[in-house]
Amino acid sequence: MIRVVPLCLALIATPALAQEFSEEQKAAFIDAIAANDCSMTETEAEVLLPAVGIDRDLSAEIAVYLLDRGEATLSEDSQTFTLAPELCQ
């Protein structure tokens, strides 16, 4: 089961890790969210991300990467991950 939001929050508090995903994997993650109106809830992620080859751990790594760079945000209730407008046109 993919837990994008809670896992993202846990990883944000840890030191930065080396990027362990490819540009293709990052693009697949972004494309899946973009195709879902530029945002995704945890429930949606559990279905949509595995369909494009993104597992829970990889999802968390990419999400933290995007959050750290201001290319995505979490809703106030930490339930919805949203791409920044420049990634979702």
C-alpha cells in the first residue's frame, strides 16, 4: 500500500538522501499526477502510481524531492499532494 503523504512527512525530517530514482521514474510520477488534475490523494496514489511502476518507497523519494524544490505542495491536512503550476500545464 502506497502512503505518499505520511511517508513524505517522515522523510522531510530526515537528512537529504542521494537521488535514487531515474529521470524516467520522476517523469512517470509527475505524468500520473498531472493526468489526475495535477493532484493526488493517498487513496488515488495507491491505485495510480503502481500502474506506472512507482512503488511506495520510490513514490516517497520523488515526492520529497519535489517538495524540497518547491515543485509540489501538500494540503493543510496533508492528504493531497499537488504539483506546482510549472509542472502541470
